[in-house]
Amino acid sequence: MDSIKDACCQVCHKTFGLDAQQLKLVEPMVAKGQRFIMIECPKCGSSTQYVKAEDPVATSHPAQNYRCPVTQCIGWVDLIDEKARPFWGCGECGSVWYEEKNLQKEITGIVALHPYRARSYKQQNGKWIPGDLNSEPDDYEEMVGKEPTDEHDGLVRG
């Protein structure tokens, strides 16, 4: 297995080979040391953080990704554990949360505005955690696309 050409989806946890377009995107970023690269999984169609298939972290600790709580965004929010300053980030819309409480507040807000979004999350010990992908409505992405445009004009949220 070529470690750069094969990736592991952080949503469905299946291994797949990068297509030519993805490889063209990923190769120079990996060479520069970029750690946060978003690609589409051909197995489940989700946006996922690029993780080498051979990366032991990817296989021993499956990521729990939140659905992005920004209106009209079908992306996934991952914890980016940068040494300088960890943050939660969505690779689809580019939104960033530097504090988990701000991400939690935004999830509460999107669930209040669009109750179908609650199926993307679960409440546990007073906070939101990622829900089961199978519990989302079949037309989730279509419904999100019909939401009103987000009025927040910056990428840093909360």
C-alpha cells in the first residue's frame, strides 16, 4: 500500500485510493507538512479529513466528527490538534471554533432553528456529541441546502 495514495475515511472508516484529482491536491500539501486536508470519500460521499490508510492513529482511534452546525453546510467538524492552538474546524465551509463551548452553543442554535438537525447529534452529560450517521434523514443534504444563508461573515465562530 502506498501510504500517500491510500486514505482512511474518518466517517465510514473504509480505506480507499485517491483519484488523480485528489492526489494532485494532497501530494503538495503533505510535502509541505500540512496536517488538515479535506477530501471526499468515494465510499460514503462524505467530506473527510485526509488520513493516510497506514496511519496507526486512524485505525486505533476512529474520529468522531460533528456535522457542521453552520446553515447551508453539509460538512464535518473535526478537532484539529495543532500544538500552537487546537481548534474545531469544518473543511467544507472553513468555519473555526477555538473553544468547544462556542461549537456547543452553535449546535444548540442550529437544532433550535432546524429541528431535523438534532438527529445529527446526541446529548450526553449536558453536551452535544456526534450522532449516528444512519439516524439522519435520507434527504439531509437537500434540506440543509434549502436553509437560509448564514449571516455570519467571518470564519472564526463564537
